Amino acid sequence: MPNALIAVCAIATAYLLGSISFAVVCSRLFGLADPRSYGSKNPGATNVLRSGNKAAAICTLIGDAAKGALAVLLAQKYGPQYGLGDGFVGLVALAVFFGHLYPIFLKFKGGKGVATAAGVLLAIDLRLGLATLATWLLVSFAMRYSSLAALVAAAAAPIYAFILWGSDPLLLAVGVIAIALIGKHWPNLQRLMAGTEPKIGAGKKA
């Protein structure tokens, strides 16, 4: 099989993997309402937490992060065998991430990508992932706003990547992920400015 065809198949598979919504899957496993029916209506760990079921939220967080990490790790391991380098890894990273944002299984209406992005960054470079995750944790614990933490961490990720690598093909992928994260959180930023954004752990609205 030609290397280009292998790359296309791998990227398509990464997108399909990203399209699996663990918020929906875990909610069904735990007997909860569809996360798209309450709170922010976002199929993500933060909204699942609003159901009051922490176990389901943790399951969602781990699942969404793991799919991002798995796609990148497989690309890193098997890509070189077919002459596919960092550019290929970057495309796989983008495919699994945008699969989460625009999943084919949910009519292209997915989550905001924070957990999946974290998994992707941790797999690309553990130092980058940990620095970005530490930024998210610091802001979220200090301010109690998941969206604000995501915005700050997204803005910081390309800076950390540039400090670690300088110019690198993967830097472009990190930058695109950061821009997409900020774009998906733009309504949250508007609510933050208006003082109407719910804090982490806020209960499910009727």
C-alpha cells in the first residue's frame, strides 16, 4: 500500500476515533440524561459534572483525553516505518481533535475539545502537555471557571511549544488547536465578561 494512502487512512481513522463522544457514552453507561439536554448542552466532562455524577465526569475526561493521546502515540510509533514524520503526526493530531469538535456520529456538533487537546499535547511532548495542563489547573482552581482556564491554557500552549522546540512542523498543529479552542470558547468569554458564566461544579439547571 502506498505511503500516501496509509497516511490518508490513518488520518481518517483518527477523525473517527475523535468522533466518539465519551460524554454521551459515559452518561448512558451511568444512566444519566444526555449531556446535550442540560447545562451548557456541551458534550464534555465539565457539563457532565453538572449532572452531579463525578464518576461519569471523570470517565468522560479520561476517555476524551485518551483518544487524543492514542491517535498521536500510534502515529509516532508506526509513522516512521512508512517514512511519515512530524508533519504526519501533526495531521493525525488535528484529525482526532477536530473529530471531537465536529463528530460525524453527533451530526458534527461535538465538545469544546479541552480534554482531547490535553491528550494530544501530552502525547506529542510530555513537557508541553504538563505545562499546559498545569496552566489549566492553576486558573481553574484559582478562578473556578473551566472556560477561562481553557482560554488561558490554549493561548499559552503555542508559546510553550515554541520555547521547547523553536521552529517545528508540530508547532503549526499546536497553534491551530489553540485557535480552535479559543474559537469554541468565544461564547464563554462573552458570558465571562457579562458575569453569567457558570462556575465549575455548578448544579444542573432545570
